[in-house]
Amino acid sequence: MTDEWPAQPIVEDHRIPDVPRPRVVGLDGRPAPLRAAAPPAAPAPPASAADPLDRTRLAFAARAARYLAADAGVRQFVDLSSGLPTCDAVLSAAGEGRSGVRALYADASNGPALHAGASPHRAAAPVVSLSCSSPHTLVERLRTCGLVDFDEPVCVLLLDTAPGTGGPGPAPALLAALHDALGPGGHVLATFPEERRHDRAARALAPFAPLEPGLADITWWPYPDEEVAAEGSGIAGAVGRRDGSR
């Protein structure tokens, strides 16, 4: 007892909070060192997956990646700063049962670089920060980072429909820089806002050659819009292929 009120019992809590494992991998491919005393954290659903449009983007990326891995021989997938856990979706869809499929998240945002615990991915996907002044510089940094082999088929995911490039959808300069760097068999997987939905895919993806059905709502891609009566997401998606030689 105290002088005025009964003292409350003290209950010690010996539980140790889970500490997220680092998700950043250096340019040499080795993971950042782990704290020896920190147990592996149980995977938790990423916050972005709660947004219906984000789930639709991830489903679109998974369907396209499954096709590209199975039918086009693509084994490398690079997410260019979407802010979504696409590496998890891609590895789950394209990597299951197929050895050698790899995914990389390239953070090309203007904000702080990703750090341990800030990655949107639960999978063992490397994260590299690219702070560049132009599309060609960005792509060159990606090409020389040591984590992507541009001599083999690569698919670059451009899923941000409002990037800091001065216009909606992938900027033409970025598409041109990727086309110059990727070898034959390289692909881009891109999304576009509603106002670009009825553009010609050849113009939207130039200089890449669009795969059928061209631009279609990502809810039902790869089916053309006119074949589906249900309401879509309002976001168009398309896949383009790099033909010819460098």
C-alpha cells in the first residue's frame, strides 16, 4: 500500500518485438548484415496490397510475368520504382517450378533511398537505389549495377501511372533508353492512366512492338476491352517486345 492508494502490481513483459529483416542488397549481391539477436520477422501483408487498384496492378504483373517466363524465355524482371511488392508477385507467378527466375526492385524515386525495413517486398529480392538525372543515365546505372544481365532477356516493369517525368505513363525518353539498352527478347510491361486507354499501343509503347491485345484494361488483360462487358479498373496495360539487334 502507498500512503493514499493501493499500489498496482508490476507485470514484466519478456517478449521481444519482431525486428524486420533487412531487404537491401548491395551491388555485390550480398545481403546487408543481420543483427544476430533479431529473430526472423513473420511476414505481414504489405500495406499497399489493401488498395484494390494496387491488387489489380499486382495481378496484371503476375499474369504477364507468367506468360513471359513460360513462352518468351524471360528470366529477369526489374520493377522500376512502382512502390508495390511486385517482386513477390512475379517470383510467385513466374518463379514457381522454373529455376533461374530473378526479380530486382530499382528505386528511382526522388525521395529518400530505400533502407532496411522499408522495402515493399517480403521475397529475397535485391533492392538498388538509382538516383539519376536523365532516363539514359538511369538505364545505364541499371545496366552496370551488376545485378541485371542485359545480354539476356529482361522485362522492365513500368507500373507507376503518375511518375515524376512530366506526363502520364512511361515517358518516351525512358522507353527509348530502355530500347537502346535491352537486347533482343527484352520486354517492357507498362500501365497507363484512363486518358491513354484508347491510344494506339504502337504509339504508347514506341519504339517497342506491342503484343496482342495492345492496350487493354489491366483487370482483364490479355483480353481486349471489347470482349469483356464487366467494368474495368480504368487503368490500361500493355506489354512491348524489343525486336531486332542492338
